[in-house]
Amino acid sequence: MTDIKVRRISGDAVLPSYAHKGDAGMDLYSIEEKVIEAGETALIRTGIQIELPELTEAQIRPRSGLALKNSVTVLNSPGTIDEGYRGEICIILINHGKDSFKVEKHMRIAQMVISRFVHANITEAYELSTSERAEKGFGSSGLK
């Protein structure tokens, strides 16, 4: 298990939490009420800042229940929070639905997954090795 430092910068902030043992994503909570009109986006504050360990990132992902029941999702999904960022975690939500959606204070609005990553050295190449897949993409594996 990895320790993540979380700082509340608002008295209304709720610390991220896992809903169930074994969950990959921890819930993030709104500290404000805001109406998102159909087809519109909004920046929702969580009132927290985080400090990540070296070579980790926080991925911000949608909550499936909000997407299914209300057509509300995280716009830049997954959003990436780099290890050096110390500002407030804010979530960009978009309402793909036909009706207005009200974000309520302390509502679970997104998930945060902490992941390790590899820092790559880029080497310019004039040729690449061959592979079975080669340049096949965009539906090359078929529909069934």
C-alpha cells in the first residue's frame, strides 16, 4: 500500500475514500452545489490537494452510476494529476443528458486511481521492428 498525503483546503472537504475493499478507484467529493445545464460543462471543486510519491500519477475517472443514470461524466477522462502538482483537485464534468443536473455538496463526483508509470527515454528511429499487427488499427480486429 502507498501513502498519499491529502490536505483539506476547505472545511467542507471530504477525504477521498474507497467504497469497497479491493476497489481501484477512490471517490472524490464536491464541496459546492452547482447546476450543469444539458450539454454544458462545469469545473467542480473538491477542496483537497494531494502529494504523490515519485513516479506515480492520479488518474481522474468518471463514476459509472452518474454516467448511466444522469449522462454526466468527466470530460477529459482520464484526467492526469502529475506528481508535482500541488493545487486543488478540481473535476471537469460534462452533462450529456437532456435535463439539468445538480451537483450537490458532498456528492461523489469522480474516482481517483493512483498509478505508477515509467519515465521513458525517447530515441529517434528511422525504422521500427516488424510485428504481426503492423499498421492495422481503428477496428482492424473486427466487431465480433
